[in-house]
Amino acid sequence: MSEETHRGMLGETMCAAAATSSACVFTNPMEVVKTRMQMQGELVARNQTTKVYRNALHCFYRVTVDEGLRGIQSGLKAGIVYQVIMNGSRLGFYTPIKKLYGVDSKQTEPGRLMASVAAGATTGAVGGALGSPLFLVKARLQNSGNKAGRYSYKYSGLFDGLRQIVKAEGFAGLFRGLEGSILRVTVGSAAQLSSYDTCKRYVQWTQIVPDGMAVHFSASLMSGLVVTTAINPFDVISTRLFSQQVTGSEGALYKSGLWGPFDCMGKIFKAEGFAGFYKGWTAQYLRLGPHTVLTFLFWEQAKLVYDSTFL
């Protein structure tokens, strides 16, 4: 069935949540590696950084050897719940919002692209806000054994992390770094969903691969490259904001509130240069590339199953 099928927002959300949480199981190890690489050498000039992890593959090896399966899959439960809430709403709302913005089969390509970007950004902002507390705990769990970071939190798991945050900072502490989270997911969502739609139509138009799963795989692979490059600077900022030590209501390194992401951005650029924003890019793509591929493959299949079962 085409995307014009009226599954409704609930149906779209269910399909998206199933797809993204399933993809998370396979890609979480590289999320751990990405987080460790982004925290290595925080606010330290590149030529003065002591590298515990030489590159993404070395980091994967060291975490696996030193910390075992528990280390390389740290934050998995938080990641799965985050995917259900953030990506379930982000992808689930995408088709209805896209139609609301006037996307239809008769629209010209520039108009479709701009509407897709706007719809992706809108649903990304919603998903980023809803999922922010889960991303906060996930980032801290994945950084907990980091030998290359400045500071790490000691949570035994998702619910212990939520409990400790509320105890130390109150309910508002769960939304620390919210501004960075919304910015991150807004940019990533706009890049991912618009590029996937565009690449999918291009592959179908050129007929370079047979229609069906091969089209979804090719479009996802290209989309993963686009979104990795677009999101990495904002992902570094968000990870830094979430992982910094907090005293009272203030972060030890970066300001809180609306100006937090911009304060973090300025300090990274001053200390680490432009390259600081692309720390962990390889690990990001090794995670986000497969995650994008698996998400859209699972998403398309989930929609087929939903349509055959409920429609």
C-alpha cells in the first residue's frame, strides 16, 4: 500500500515505534562508542588530548574487552524506550504532518522537499522534547565507564538513573539539556526524513534496483550519510550538555537553559576547533547508517503487516 493509506496517527506511531526499537538492539553498541568518542578530550585542544580510544573500532574493542557485553550494550533499555517515545512520535506523526503541510503526488519536487523538511523538523522537535529525559539517562549510562571523559554518573540502570536525577535535581532535572535535545532531533529529523523521501523517489525513478526492499535499502543508505553529517555537531553538543557534572541547578562546564547549546558550541569551537563538532563521526555513521537502514526497512515491513492485519 502507498503512504496515502489512512492508518491514522496511532497506526503510524505503532509501526514507527516497533521499527526503531528493533533497530536499536542492533545499533546500540555503536551508540556507546559514539558517546565515548564525543566525550574524549572535552574542551582540550586536539594536540593536547590523551587518546584512550584511537578510533571508533579501537574504542569498540576496548569497551568490549574491558567491560564486556554489559559495557558495549550499556543504556540499551533506556535506548529502546527512547526510540519508542522519540522516534515513535517523530516518525508516526510524519506522514499526517506532511499531508497537513500540503505534500501530495502532484506537487513539484522543490515544493515536496521543502514541505518534507518542514514536516521532519516539526515532528523532530516534538519527539526530541518527549524523549529528552530518556536520552539524558541513556547518555549518562553509556558514558559511565568512559576512561577518556571528565566525569561520569553511576547509575545501575534506567529507573535508577531517573530516580537519582529526581532526587538530586527535582523533576525539572529530567529536562536538563532539553534545548540541545530539541535542536539535535529537529535538525536530524529534517535531514533524515526529507533525504529518505527524496532518495527513495530518485531510486524508484531511475529504476537502478528492483522495486521493494532494495529501494528502501538504497534510499536508507544514502539518507544515513546525509543525516550523520547534519546531526553530528548537534549530537556532540547534546551529549556534552547531558554528561556534564551538575551542582545544584548549574552545570559545571556549560550554562543551563536556552543559552546552554550556544554556550557549549562556543566553548567547543574555542578549545577544540571545528573538528570538535565532528568527533565520533565515524562511529556515528557506523551506528546511524545501519540504524537508518534497519529503521526504514523495519518501518516499511511494519506498515505492511499493520495494513494486512487492521485495514
